[in-house]
Amino acid sequence: MPIRFLIFVWLLLIPAIRESFAQSTTNSPSSNRCGEVVTISTHNDTTTRYAFTSVQGARIALVLLAGGGGHLNLDDKGCPRALRGNSLVRMLPAFRDAGFVTALVDAPSDMPGDDGLAGFRIASQHADDLGKVIADVRSRTGAAIWLVGTSRGTISAVNVATRLSGSSAPDGLVLTSALMSGDTAARKRWIAHTVFNLNLEAIKLPLLVIGHAADNCLRSPPTSMRNIMARVHSVREQVVTVTGGPIEPGMRPSLEACSGSAPHGFVEQETEVAGGIARFINGGRY
């Protein structure tokens, strides 16, 4: 066959090849997605959604509980419309790179808005709801489940760890920037809630507690982390105080410091903190 004819045929095929490649890229299941949206039935005819990402061969799945009101307002692609600056949301790629399945949990359908979960974080029904998420992730993956909460999400995580057992209970617990100081004089009573409102003595799971030395959030003083460990009975435990990062000198303790863009949220240290969490979960030290 003449070479000129072969070249002519090849030139005709190039546009079709390009179009086929573009379609395969656009239609890839992982393209433009934050995760598969899973919806389960929860308390009083409500539903709870979570963004699920699988990792082939993963032995461990992380159920992630954001802070604030917990209302992520997940879109149909599993991407948060709210709380996008939350530290656990920013750490998602690092957790996946470490080989973990992730399940990022939204607030229940009856608790939208900034307050979101509010005082429900310490309710037994809330623990039951999250237990259903844990059981669902376990059935999908067959993996060990670690519950990871940050800021107000630590109240929810401790609630689960102190109440549940069996397939609905996590296999391990990670608390970052735990809520350890409340305001009893606040107009909204739930502002006073902390992890100390729950039965910490019931926790026997492996437990990692992480705070930042420069965390000036009034609700998460890093010096109080040892008070958590003094009450639990974990089979394996570690307290970690992170240092470094872009810290503004002279900041005073305030509520403004309780954001994801401050040391409270381990800003610009996501990879470091996620890596330490992965080492602990895999049986080592942070």
C-alpha cells in the first residue's frame, strides 16, 4: 500500500481520535466529581446525604464530620456548596491519596442553614443517624471505619463513639481542634456544648487528638486536649500539638479565630496533618 495513501488515511482519522479521547475524558466517572451522593433514611422521616469516594483495595474508610453547623449543602456531584473552607473538606484529596475511602457527611434534611445541627450534636438520635451512615459505608466497602471530626464535628464524633456498638460503631476516632470550651451565657443554649458534655469514659477505641499550638479559637484551647485523654480508656491514644504554618503574630483568643483559614483549621498544613492522621490510623505514630 503506498505510503502517501496511508498518511492520507491517518490524517482523516486524527479528528475522530481526538473527539473520542475528549469524550472519554469528559465522561470519566471521576471527572468533575467530588463523590457519589448517597442518601439514607434517618430520624423522623428525614434523610441524610453523604459524598462517597471509593479507592480500589482500600482497607480503611473515613467518615468525616465537618464543623460549624455541619450543613455542607452537597450538590449532585457530592461537592459542598457551604463550609468549603473546612479543614476536612480541604484534606479530602490527601486522604484519598493515602488510600482511604472517604464519606463526607452532610447535615440531615431538617437542619439546613448556618446553625445546622446546633444542639442536635449531643442527641442520641444524632448518634443513631451517624451509626446508619457508618453501617452503610461498612456494607459498601467491608473496610474498617474511622470517624474523623473537626471543631464542632468533634462533638458529633464523640457522641457516636460513646453511645454505639456493633456494625454501627466506628473502629477508631480522630478529633481535630476539638470543642472543649463553651459559653454558658450565650443566648443559644447549644453554644455551651463541648465534648465534655458526653460520656468520654465510655471511649475505648484508638483515639488521636490533634490541636494547633497557635489555635486562638475560644472554643478549642489546645492546652485542654490532655483533659480529654484523662477521661477516656482508649486501647491506643496520642495527643498531637501541631506548630508552624502562616500564623499572624499577636492574635488574641476570639471567635473569629475559629475558622478554617486560621491555625484552628490547620491552614496550609493540610497535607502534613492528613499524613499524620494516616500514619496513626495505619498503626503508627502521628
